Amino acid sequence: MNSVSAACDKSYDSRFIKIQDLLTWRPWIGRNYSKQPQGNRLLIVGESHYIGQVDDPAKISDVIDGHHKDCSVTREAVINGFIKRVWDKNHTFSGMRSLLFPDRSIDQMKFWDDVCFYNFIQRVMSSTAERPTQNDNTKGWKAFLKVVEILQPSQCLFIGVGASNHFNRVMRQQETVPFTNATKPDRVGKTWGRHATLEVSGVTLPIHFIKHSGMCFKPDRWRAYLERQAPDLMRIISNPSYKLSFL
């Protein structure tokens, strides 16, 4: 049977509070994530939060301020965008679901119970036309280093390649973090996938970047890319335990 609802583990929140100067929104952490074997811990990273449509332009500033003061925005996005599918017409969420769950016999609730998700850019965008600045990306990587130190993932998947353009620069500034430069191992259409690694608590963390799952995203082609370039990551996503059982 399909799970009724996935749930977020808030036991890490006391540690997230300590980095709230870097981390605006707390990650979604599935209730079974901490129980996963060390080699099966998956962190998925989105790009940005957007305020959506605001009818009164005079209220945009207040809406943005409200987003920045609400540390649960990312968790609510997972619930509404992936679990309850309230935002089914949003290309970002529908594209990512098609990437992760091409087979409809997958128990999506169980998947979200097992993984983590958060958005990389720690400032809300006023519209989809606004792009993160270099400073946004610098702050994003500094927050990322703290997040992975807390969550200890074994695989990381970025839905979007923009952050990878700043990885080498920022990592060179972090003198105590061993890393390998972001490279471009293969291309899908006009977008190169990226790959990098960094060391977290003495363990190498592979980081894979694919095209943002918005307009013109080809989920089947990017899934094939990940099967070629990230078999260990795909082993987690394709776990047989996510298959629905019909009685």
C-alpha cells in the first residue's frame, strides 16, 4: 500500500538554529533519513525559492520579508510540491517528479521519508526572471558546507547547474575543505552535467549537477545521464523497496 504521508524529522533543528546566519530555511529531512546506512543517504538540492504572483506590487517587500522570516518555507514546498502535489502545474516540481519517478508504481511517500531536500540560494527571488548573484552563490556554498556537515549525506544531487559555476572559486577560499574541481563529464542537449567532490568528516561526498527541472527539461535523458555518470546515486533512487506492493 502507498504511505499516507511522508513526515519531516525535526530532531536536527537545534543544530540548524546555530547556523541561521547562513541558512534561511531549514531542510526537509525525511523521518527515516537518519536510519539509512551511511552509503544510502541522499541530499537533493534545489536552486531558489520564488515569491510567486503578488497582486499588489506594494506588498512584494512584505511578502519577501515574510518568506525570509519563515524557516519552514522549504519544508512546506516539499509537502505542497512533491507530497500533496498541490503545485502540480509548476514545471520545476513536475519535471523533478518525472526524473525521480518515471515508473508510477513507485511509493513516492516512502522516498521522501528517506531523503533530504533544501534550496541552495538563501534569498528569495522576486520572480523567475531574477537570477542569483555571485554573492548569493558564495553564501550558498558556505551554507552548504554547514548543512552537509550536519546531515552527513553520501550522495548529493543538484537540480540546476548554476551553483557549480562558483564551486571551484569558493572551495579554493576554504582552506580546510579538501575538494576536487567541478568538471563537465557529459552533455545532454545544450547543457553540460557537472561533477565535483568534497570531503565531509573524512568521507568523500560526490556532488552531481543536472539541468534545472523547469521548462524544456528532458527527464528521461537526464535520468540516463545519471545512470551513466552517477550509478551509486541512482542505486539509492532506484531502491527496490520503493516499489508499491498491490495486495
